[in-house]
Amino acid sequence: MFDFDKTFDVIVIGGGHAGCEAALIAAKRGAKTLLITQSLDTIAQMSCNPSIGGIAKGQIVREIDALGGAMGKITDIAAVHYHMLNTGKGEAVWSPRVQCDKKIYQFAYKHFLENQKNLHILQDEATQILTKNGAVDAVVTLRQTKYKTKAVVLCSGTFLKGTIHVGKLMLGGGRYNDNAANFLSTSLKDLGLKMGRLKTGTPMRINGKTVDFSKFTPQPSDNPYTPMSVFNLPVKKDFLQCYIGRTTDKTAEVLAEHAKESALYSGNINSIGPRYCPSIEDKAVKFPQNRHHPLFLEPEGLHTEEYYIQGFSTSMPEYVQYLLLRSVEGLENAQIVRPGYAVEYDYVDPTCLYPSLEVKTVSGLFFAGQINGTTGYEEAGGQGLIAGLNAALKGVLMPATRSLARNPSS
């Protein structure tokens, strides 16, 4: 029987923004790398906001860019709207933010990885991490295939035992309509790692054809614009427009009346967010003195009418989400095409890591992204790059000094 190659220097688990940067940099540094993801069609998926950058985030993308990552380059390929934030202040705090066509971003990154030397991409699900003498030895997948390796970078995002919440409705999933990873958490617990639960959320998506944009303030793209990647020059592009609005007193009334129907306040969710990225019901409870919150209508791409409502993240029941929309001027007739929801997932206490993002108790095991409690594509990508680079150092580039990637005091 033909026996295909099942030995790699580095295995990256998860094809989100952390996993993509980890796999790319490991392969670029000469490590024979395998990227395992549940679906090739969701590599680099922009699961939430269709943008890259922003305050304290655009700078991270520039750092990824400088260190050999791809996030900035892919952003410029997929860009539909550029805006430099904080230009009213000194240049030290200017911050680039770019709206992207979500599908172009996703498939451009996939193609980028497919063309990377030393990198093999595989659609499968990692279910177990095997160790030997306190070090990573292999990864086992759902198809019961064992891949030998010297280093693993785990970038599981929101998928470890993920649970979707819409009001009182609870569904298994790491993203709406995408399966959760229900086996790997057990393997991590068997390794003695301290784990907990976190939650994050996303707003409803609406059909732009049902929005009265005359009630919103247009926000055109910067033109001329500054590319996200310092290696790119501006080119002529087709830009889309974003729009700015606000919630109303009626919104606050709806939130007060239906607060207990939110998954967050009904008792279904007991975990907290990784950083303060609040839902609209969370804002209403924690900041009752602020009744009018900003909303940003952001296009999801060039070939769709879907709009993302930044600032309207919610885990309310679907009918309450409609009440919330009806309370905002210009959204009275808006139609939901994807409801907002919260997702709860397992994470590992990040104090178990060295600054290299290697697990202190398991040599060759690295974590990056939301498994460490991050939020945002940018922070995930930055951690993925650091973890992937150190994983490559671990087994390939510096075999005589592997402890340097492990012990920060060395």
C-alpha cells in the first residue's frame, strides 16, 4: 500500500488569521510545514468585521508586514475602503484601517499559501496532540492519520468546544454553520493545561437594498490613500462607501425591555469576553448614561449587498434583533440575512506560555490567537507569526540551541 509523507518539521492547527501567518513564516524560514484546517474554503475567513487595522491594530499589521507576514499585502489586494484614523492628532498615533472584500481576502490568502514553498495545506481536523518525553511527537486527525512533527502551533480560534448563542438557542459550532472542534480540548486537558471559557460576539448582517442610506452620514474612502503594506504602492481601485449612524432612545428602551432574553444576561453564558469588545446589550447595562451609541455600516464586498453593523454586536433572539433595527433611523425596513450571535469557546490560561508562545510544560507546543485570549485578526496574526517563527527555530534552524526559543532567560 502506498504510504504518503506524514512527517513534518512544524504542524499548524487552524487556518484562521493566526494559523495563516504561523504556517507562512514557518515555511518561509525553511521548515517543512503542514497546515491542518477543517475547511479549505474558510482559510483566512473574516468571521466578524470585514476590516483590517484600526487604533492599536493597524500598527500591528505594519509590524507583521515588516517581519515577513502577509496580512498587509492581502489587505491591499482585497481593499474596498481606506481610512487613516487619528489624523487630527500627531503622526505617531495615526492608524490605518481598511475595509476588505471578505471573499477576495479569504481566497487571495488561500492562493498565497498554496504557492508557498515548503508548505502543505490539508483539510482535516486535529483531534489529539501526542507527546514523548515531555515534547511534541505527533498530531492525530479525525481521519485517524498520525503526522509526526517536532513542533505544533495551535491556532484554534473560537472552535474548541464552540457553542453558538442566539437568545436561548444554543448550537454547537465554532462559527455559525461551521463545526466545533470537540476532541482537541480533551487532549489539552490530558497534557495538564489549565483551561477556561471565553465568549465573543458578532452583529447581524443586513441587506443593503433595504437600508435608507440618506439617514446616515457617508464616510468615503481616503483618496489618495495609504496602502496597508509598506511594500505596496497605491493603485487605482474601485472603492465602496461606509456610513455612520447612531442608536436612539427607542433602542435603549428595547434593550431595557428585553435584556433578560440576551444569552449574556439569561444565564446561558457565564464566561467573559477576552477584551472589552461589548455587545449592544452590554453597553446598555454598563453605560446606562449613554443612550446613543455610534453605528457603522460597512460593506462586506464588491459582489454582495450584505452590510455589517459595527457597534451592534448582540446575542438577542432574532425577533429582538429586528426590534433593535427598527429603532434606528434608516434601518426601519432593514432585512436580516444573517443574525447576530455570541460564541463561547475553550481557551488555555496564557500564563502557561513563555514569551516565545511555547507551552512551558510541553516542549515544541506553541499557542497563538484566541486560544490565548486575544481579540481581533491583527493580534492573532501577530501572535501566529511569532509562534510560527519560534516553532521553525525549535526544530530546523537552530537545533543546537533549541532552548533559546523556550527559555526567555537563556
